Amino acid sequence: MSTTNKKTFSKYFVTTFKESKWLLLKYIVVAILMSIISVLANLLGVEELTYLNAFLSIYAFASIIAFGVSNGISIFMNQNIGSKFKVRKYAKIGFEINFIFSVIATFLLMAFPTFFMETLMDYHPSDYTFYYIMCGYFLLSCTSNYLANSLKSLKFFKQQLISELVPLLVTIIGFVVLLTCGIYYLNYIGITYIISSAITIVFAYVFLLKNKEISVNFSKLQTINLTKKQWGILLSNLVVEFIWQIGYYASSVMLIRVSEALFNTYSYLENVLDVFNGFLFAFTSVSAIKITRYLGRNNFEEAYKYGKYSIYASMLIWVFYFVCSMILIYPISLGVNKEYVSMMYYVIPCYVGIHFFRFVAWNMGSYLLRLGGKNAPFVAIEIACSVLYILECFVVQYLPSNIFVMYLLLVLPTLIFLPVYFGIFKSKKWMANINNDPNLISNQVKLVIFDFRDTLVWDLKKDNHRKINLKWFNEHFSYMTEKERNNLLKKYGCGLNGEGLSSQINEILFDVEGNNRSYLIFREFVETNPQYVRGKRISDKELKKFKELGKLYIVSNWKEKDLQKAIDYNHFDRNLFEDILSNDISKRENLDKYTIYKEIMKKNNVTPSQVLVVGNNFKHDLKSAKKLGMHYYLVKDGFTYDEILT
């Protein structure tokens, strides 16, 4: 990397780690608490514990549903993060899809208990009460996992930590109570798990509902109206999770067939050293959110740059992982059965070594290549990897029972497909923008035309409006005495403070002067006082969002000099606008903006469907837009980019 790249990479690395601190803490704390729960569960019993572990292996499918759906939905949410409406919409859709899949899976579990426990698990319980209790836990865990992942997808890392930390502490308390009582009630364990999962749901739901930025209320259901492409992204994420799980089990079976001691040592290391994996998962999660949001804004250059940096970072994090693992080799060995200690000195370097390739592969596969929605290559790779692991289960008995050979088999699928990952990443074909739907206004509009008064700025304050009206009235009829002017106001139902004068001035002018030609002079006088305008209705920050669509214009019925004066007085950034045009109010027939709209289209070589007109007066601002076939939006009580585009 060049010096400039090194500086930007260093800044990226530090900033990303700062952002991921709560997520990192969550991975570490949750890993520690899960280890404590595992130890406590082992202290409670042996025979019934087999029953618990048998069902918890089925529970893995709850994770598949929750992670698969949430991973797909997080892409939709983060590519549309600028629109609160869309974020809420996709979060609700994900919740509904997750719930539907969870209910179906729970129904199958409850309908065929003997098939799952006796046929698949080869375990024959005497009582199925615990099984049905755990079915309830399965359903709740699908929901709690989805909600917790929704928090992570929206960068609510601190909230996610709390929503997962509290229920785990409750679970530990439940196990301690059972140990203290000295009696092992399996059904109570199931109830403890249910309570823990229910607490997660409550915390996560409240955090999502109460957050001012998003305010996702899952009680109000959203119609599931995903596009064909979005369904493909969602279902492919589910398939990836499912296939990965099969590959994981196949690799475990392979190790068991070779050596039970090797499998137990490997599993022990995985439980202990998984804490360090949290550094990678936290870092890549934050990077993935950033990259997805860049893709949503069509900023492919930044997305690719951050993707490249995240690969460098995964290698750097592995160095930290390697050093920590080597330091901990002795205390880790002490915790293992004596017959495994001699094996540990061979196993740890192999285990840590293969994680270098896994770190890079996890980062590129699980995060980068899936963010744009092109999941077909990744699904194919996962299937191929799982097939390889299954084949290894059958051929391993014919290979030398050597630690290095076994670990080579474990990393072989990753080694084979890592160059493919790099090839897909370098091709940049993964950077598809799922928002490129031709039906979306944001993908049609290339030019936005704004009215000015009462659209970008508020109209005159009522009190100021009356003062200006009255000032003009007194000056225009200065040849009258004050008493005569007051009598005139009273005659036409106007207040002495100018109230009602604006609407009655036409009639007054016609009756007094025989015509109402002075009305235009009156309007001009009122509109040449921009200091009385109440200020902006929209910020430059919001206008910059519109700028991402294309060129911005202002077309106003104010006279040129008055319009320019008002632009400056209200501190608009002129650089945001391609041009600021006046539709001369002195010519009555030109109040209709039809001609000026056509001129703007011709100048920019755009079609009516590529133009959006925003104004507060349908007759003067939007009627012409409708006639030309443009998109248009009627401003009532102010507006935002999200409000118009959704």
C-alpha cells in the first residue's frame, strides 16, 4: 500500500474498532457466559444431560432460520438506511418471514417427536414433557435471535449486548438455584431457557420500538411484498446457513472417526479460543454495515476500498489471534485431560494456522461477497465445501492417522476455494445494488425542480404580512387622510392592523381606481421584503440527499432580484443548484411554469419521467408538471427527502 493508503487504512482500522467496541464486548462476554453455562450444565447430571444436548443440537436449526433471515434483511435495511420508512418496512417483513418459518419448524418438531429424537438422534427418552417445553424454547429463540440480529444490523451494539447479557445471567442464576437445591429437574432447565429467551425478546423489542431514529413496531404487521431478486437474496442466505451447518457436522464426524482424543482436543480449543474470533466478527460486522450502506448509495468505489481494507484487517487480527493463542498454550493444556496434553503442542499450531485462511474466507464469503445480493456463487462454494467434508468422512479411514493430515483435510475446502473468493472480489461483480429497481422514483429521477416561497422557505409571518400589507396600503393611498383610509378598511371588512387586506385588495383597488392593475405592484412590494420570511423549511443536509439524484433547480415566481436577495438572506448553498430561475411575475400569463419546465428538460436532455417537481401550489407549480408527465410532490407542512422518495 502507498503511504496515503496506509494512512487511510490506519484511520479505517482505528475508527472501525472504536465503532465495534460494544459488539466486541458482547462477543467476549457472551462467550464467557456460555462457557459458564456449559460447565454448570455438566455439573447437573449425565444421563439427562444427553437429552438436553440432543435437543440443543436440533436448536441449531433455530439459529439457521434467524441468522439466514436477518442476514438477508440486513442487506435491504442498510442499503436503504436513509429511509426510515423502508428500514421499518424491511425489519417488519423480516420479522414476519422469520416467524412463519419458525412456526412451521416448531410444528414439525411437535408433530414428529419420535422421528427427531429416536430416529435422528438415536435417543429414547421415557418422557417427552421436556421435549415439548424445548419446542417452545425453539420458537422463542428463533424470534429472540432475529430481534438481536436486527439490533446489530442497525448498529445498536450496546443495546444488543444488554438484550443478550441479561437473559444469560438469568440462565446462570437458574442453574445455580438448581445446583443449590441439589435436585436436577430437567423440565426446570427447559423453563429457564424459555425465560431467558423471552427476556431477550422483551429487551430487543423495546430497544427497536423506542429508538427515535427507527421506531420499529413489530405489532403492526407489514404486507410481505419483496421482489423476486429480494426473495432470492433472502432464501439464498437461509440455504448458506443450512449448508454451512451440514459441512460443520461433517467435519466433526470426520474427526471423531479418526480419533476421539483428536476430536475432544479440537472441540476444547474451539470453545476456549472462540473468544478471540469475536474480534474478527465484531470488526467485520461493522465493516459490512459500512460497505452495504455505500452500495445502497451507489458509491461502489468506497465500497470496494472498504472491502479491501477489511481483508487486510482480517489478516492483522489473525496475527493478534496467533500471539494470544501461543501465550495461552500452557494454561489451555492444563485444562485438558493428561492424555491429550502431549497432543496439544501439535494441535494448537495446526488449529491456529488453519484459522488464518478461515479468517480471510469468513470475511470475504460471509460478509463481502454476500452484501451486494449476488449469492449464487457463494451458495455454490458452500455446497462444494460441504460435499468435500462429507467425502472426507468416507476416505479418512484410508489415510494416515496423522494430526497434520487431519488438519490439512479440515482446511482443504477453504484452501481450494480461497482463490475463487479473491477472483469474485476482484471482479467487483458482487457489488450489485439491490435498489436498482427501475420502478423506484429514486432510480428514475435525474433532475429535481423546487419552487421557492413556501416550499424551500416559509412564507411571511402573519404579523409581518399584515404590517407589510398595511404599509403599502397607507403609502399607495397617501393622498387620503388617515380617517378616510380607516373607513375604507372597515367598509371592506379589513382590520385596522391590516387583517384581511391581502384578500380584499383587488376589490378595493377596482372600486377606488376603476381597475386592479396596482395589484401586481402590491404583490411585488410584499415579496421584496425577504427579511420577513420565516426561514428555511429544509436544510442543506436534506438538499444534499436530493443532489445525489441529479441536478437541482429553483424555479420561482418571484422577480430575479428579489429571489436572489431571499436566497442570500436565508443562507442557501448556491453550489447545490444547477441554476436559480425566476418566472417573471409581472406577466400574468407566465405564472404557469409549463414553458420554463420544457426549457430545463431540453437543456439537460432528460425525459419528463426523469424530472421531479416539488412545490406548495398545485396550480402554479405542479399543474404544468402533471401536464408534461413529470413526477410531482405537493408540499403541505414541510417535507424531507425520505418522505418524497418513499
